[in-house]
Amino acid sequence: MTKPDAIIIGAGVIGAAVALEMARKGWKTLNLDRHRAAGHGSTAGSCAIIRMHYSTLEGTAFAWEGYHYWRDWADYLGLPDGTPLAEFRECGCLVMKTQANDFMARHIETSRALGIPFEEWDAAAIRAKLPVYALERYAPAKRMDQPGFGEPTGGRLEGAVFWPNGGYVNDPALSAQNLADAARAAGAEFRLGVEVEAVLQAGGRVKGVRLKGGEEINAPVVINVAGPGSRTVNEMAGVTGDMTIETRPLRQEVVHVPSPEGFDFERDGTIVSDSDIACYCRPEQGNHILVGSEDPECDTHQWVESDTGFNRDFTDQWTTQAMRYAQRVPSLGIPNRTRGVVELYDASTDWIPIYDKSSLGGFYMACGTSGNQYKNAPIAGRMMAALVAYCEGGADHDAKPLQFTLPYIGREIDVGFYSRKREINAESSFSVLG
């Protein structure tokens, strides 16, 4: 494509979703990505959890809307019968009630307001679902080298909230490829294995990009969906000056451990978010358990300068997370060989994404998506397509933000909630929980 209407930098799950939604609206889009397959960047390392609990009403509504696309994945894509598709496994999501999350009071209120199905469980119900779990309290979370690590701090967890529609996608990279294939069917094009080295502009507007090697591609619209590379792309475009919210790449380690002997976590387990031990988990293929961190204060954030060349080796953080989870599952076997994923989040200042225009005409951004926006990719793509059309049609989104209706749940949201110029949202968890 020599003259696209819009260039999308990035072909991860959100970049591919933006391409699909814009192509379906008649835009000639071209995605550029340095990886040689869609979804082979940070998307491939995603835990791909589909959940409905967020710290804000807006975030929860967006996630509840997002669930419906995964539920109806084949219909949404419209790909030919027989196409291999990523699978959404609706195993439910359980969140422990703790003092740290105010015993889930706000999440319960928000779910009721939005009509999201949920159940309140007592300790007996938790143990009935997860008989390998012990419910002693360990908060506050500690590192292994801190006094008192692994020692109960008194009392037991008494309850949790269960969202039956939660789940996970078994192959996040394939889900991005599904979206890319659907986008191609709608007329979008992808160039993979190429790297953007400059954002071109003239007269106060973007005019395209230059690739490494010198090739220039012109387009009146450029959308930054570069994941952990989003900050670098924004700096290329010179648009960071008016942003109160910044994005940075954050290194993360995710643990894979075998399910305890005698319990099939892949078949009978569920997603669990447990702020008492500062871990979340989900079933993993091969009867394994995937364990991630909820970013407790005792853990040092591993910010990196660049989204390339970072350390991909496991550190003592892997062991710390495995041992924290073993506090909850005493029969857990921790192998000598470390397995899992080391990847980057594209984290914003308040862990809420930026879906916005920029100070440069025609340059847009869908970034700061951290570890909590995978589930929202389809609706984020649809909202970004509406935002671009709104702004390119002459509207001033900064002065009069787009009001966008979430199609499945029929709720209107103010897209200014995701502004690059917003105040830091004090309601955020300031963690991967969003």
C-alpha cells in the first residue's frame, strides 16, 4: 500500500483491533511492526485474562463490554469456517476480600450498577472450589529476604467475590493474528519485520513515517499502538509536551508452576486475584498454574529505558512470586527449573490507558495499556476508530470529548476519561489491576 489513509504503528492485539475496526469503516490502513508476525511482541507474553473488576466505574464498564467480544469471538471476526481461532475459556474469576481492597465493597457496588453477574462466597465456598487452598492471612506482602516472610500474620480470609463470566484466552498471539486476518479480509494491510525510525510532519500535522533504511510512507493519520515502545514513538513525534500522563516500559516476570498433586487446576481451577499475598493466578495448559504479581509496595518496579535489549532472564522475583503463591497453596511443588514469561508492560502514570489524539494534528495514541487492557482490545479498536473519525471530521476532542456508546451494554462513556491531559486518577489501584 503506497498511499494508506492511516498508518498504525504496532500489530499487537490492540493494533490489529484498531486496523480491523478502521478497515470496516472504509479506511485504508497499514500496520507496521518490527516483529515478523502479528502479536509476537508483548501481546504474546500477556496473561490474557478476561475480567470485569476494575477500580473505576469507567474501567469496569469498558471491561464488561470487552467480555462480549471474546464470548462471541468467531462471530465478531467473521473468518471462514475452519480458521484456527484463539479460545476463550470461561472459568470464572475469584477475588479475595482483604483490607487492601476494602473487602471488595466498591467492586460489588460497581458490578451491581452495571448489571454484571457476581456471587459473594464465604470461606467454605472458596475451599469447595479450591480444596488445595489455605486461607491464613499473610498481609502485608513481603520479599523473601524480609523478616517474617511466609509467616501468617493472624486471622483467615473469610470471603471472596466470584465473577462467573471471567476467564482467559489460551493463545494471545493467535488472537492478534485472528484480528489481523479479519482486518486483511476487510482491506487492511500489514508490513511486518520493519521498524519506524521517524514520524514525519509538516505544517503542524503528521504526514507519515520513515522506516529504518530510509523508506518513507506518507499518510494523513498515524496511530501509535506500539505497546512498550509507545513512549519512544511519542518522543519521535514530539507530542509529550502537553501530556500529564506518561508511559514507560516496565519489566515483569510471570511464573509457571505445576498444579499440586491430586488437583487438576487447568480443568477445575479459576482465575484468582489475592491481594493478601499480592499474587494473581490462572489455569495454564498442561495442568500448570500461571502466577503473576500484583505489584506490592515491597517490590521494586523494574523500569527499563528501551523496549529492546532488556534482561529476559528470570531473577529472584520469580522465586519470590512462586513462594508467595505457595503460602496460599502449601502443597505446591516449586520446580528447580524456572519456567514462565519475562515481558514488558506499557504502563501509564496511573495505570489507566491513553486513548486519545495528540498535540500534532493527525497523530493519535492507544498506549499505556500496561498489563490490564488485553481484554479490552476489540472495544478499544472500535473506540479508536470512532475517535479518529470524530477528530478528522473537525471536532475538538480536547474541548468537547467524544461521547461513545458501548454497543453491547448500551452505556455511553466520555472518552475524555482516557485523555493524555487528564489529572492522575486517584481512584486507580496504581497496579496491574487497573
